[in-house]
Amino acid sequence: MAGVTCVDLFCGAGGLTHGLVLEGIDVTAGIDVDPACRYPLEENNRGARFLKKDVRELEGKELDSLFGESEIRLLAGCAPCQPFSTYAQRYDIKRDHKWGLLYEFSRLAEATSPDIVTMENVPSLAKNEVFLDFVKELERVGYRTHHEIVDCSKYGVPQTRRRLVLLASRYGDIRLIPPTTTEPGTVRDVIGHLPEIKAGEAWPEDPLHTASSLSDINLQRIRASKPGGSWKDWPEYLVAACHRSKTGRTYPSVYGRMEWEKPSPTMTTQCHGYGNGRFGHPSQDRAISLREAAILQSFPESYKFAACHEDVSFSTLARLIGNAVPVELGRAVGKSVWAHLESVGKAHAPVSRDHEHQNAQAIVS
């Protein structure tokens, strides 16, 4: 059976890497500028080496060496999405240095000629000039490309997250596999069993199951909040002055509670803050914990984000979790790669490591 070796550009905490690893793809290296990514990538993905480097400084020869002597090469990555987000469109995003990272991805793909390329990003990127240039360049050098906007809840991610996924192959047509579920997971399904904690507290047996503190006014606000409701349900004296204005009334989801029987909202880098979106716990008077956010990103409960002795800030961990590619979406990409290779006679898909994934969940729960 031909093996597949991957290098993950912009690897973050290893969400995409972990999904690929669970599907039998050998990820040899993850590259990112954030040193906080080293521990989660290497600790949870044995054999993957972290390289702290700006991809703009990465040469094709060095990337080639990271693939080693693999039979089939997969180049993967999720360039930072902030400059491509809807929110960012009000700014001159071409002046943001992150804007050019997708061109660097294209440069490295052309320099190393991987057999397959995959990329994930925000949906709004699909209409952006930089993405259209990326696709054209891949096609110019011999790839067949496919991209689509994906509802992640249909691939086992228990949140209402929509993402742009691109797949490209030198072997022929390639597509993302069909949805893997017709019944999206709910908040209750995935975090309902976790121990109760209060705002500002941590569960002793899992330091990541910790929730941010709440001010007295925000504690009153969350107690007045209904699952799926908004600050419009509060008594007038609790409503913030900014929300009383005409423009402020267009943001009903801030200071909201999640609902038990629905998928969560999209996890962001601010998902640890009650006032930053619908990140209030459905029944406990607090924002969701970091562990809950990670689980809603479909990370296994056993996934480690920092060593016990490390002094890593709350906001840093939230950023790693919110920026991550959901693991189950990574698995869908991995399954798609194997399905494609099988269809062109290049490989047979290995047995999925679902049992290992389930065992890891069971050990913690």
C-alpha cells in the first residue's frame, strides 16, 4: 500500500494534522510562527516535528526535505483567516502582511510539486482575488482542483461552522467525500457529561476544563439569559449602553447562552468570553471552558494543549483552540485523499483509527 506523507503549513495546535493522522496519513512536520503550537502538535501527533518558521522564509528545498522519501506527498495548510474574514473587509486588507501568505502557499506548491494539495479557510475567501489566483496557479502547473463551502456539522463537528475546503491533485479529479452524518451532534452530546464548575474555577483533574471569571454585572446578566435567547431578554438595567443604540441592537448574539439540543455556534479565538458571542454555558452561570471549546472543535478530550509546568495564558489557549481546523473536518479531508487515491489506483485506504479515537475519549470520560 502506498503511503501518504504530509507537511502541514500554518499548523496551529494541530487540528488538521490530528485528523489526517487518525486517517492513516503520516504528518512529518507542522510549520507555524507561533511557538505555543509546538507542544500540542508534537505531544498529540507522534512523529510530527514542529518547525517555528515564517513560510515566507521557507525555501522549496527545505520543504522537500521535510517530506522525506515518501511515495505520495500531501501539502496541507490553513493560512491565517483574519484578513479574509467578513469583518476584515472594512479594512485595506492588502496592506496586511497575512494577505500574501496564500501566494507563499502557491509558491511552495509549485516549488515542491506535491501530489495533492489541500487548504481550508473562511467561506468569504472563495470570492477573493488571492484565492482565485491560487486556484489558477495550481491549475496552470498541472493540478485538477475542487473547492466547496462545507457545513462542518455534516462531517461530525458539533458546531455551526462553515468553511472553504480546497483539494487539488496531479492524478485527476478529486472531491471531498459526501457528508458523514445527517444528524449533527449537539452541545449536550459532547459536553453534557463534563463536571460542573463555576466561573473562574478549574476542574482539578483537567486544568483545561477551566472557565473565565465573570464580573458581578455579567454574573447577573448570564443568570437572566435564556438558552438561545439574547440580551433583549434582560431587565433594562442590565442592558449595556452600547446595545441600547441603534447600531448596537444588530448584535443580538453577544452575551448569549448556547442551547443543549443544537450544535454550538462557531468557535472563535474569543470563545472563552461570555460577552464575545453565544458562548455562555447552556445551564451553568459561566462561559464555556477551554476544554468544552476544544471538544466543540472536535478535539479528543485527551488532547493536550500545554505542558503542566508551562505558564500559558488563557487567551493564548483560547486562540489556539479557536483558530484550529476542527479535527473531524481534518478526518474528512484525510478520507477524501484516500478515496481519491483508491479511485486512481494509487493506494488502498488504511483502516480508520476510530477505535483509538474512541478509546482516548473513554479514558478521559
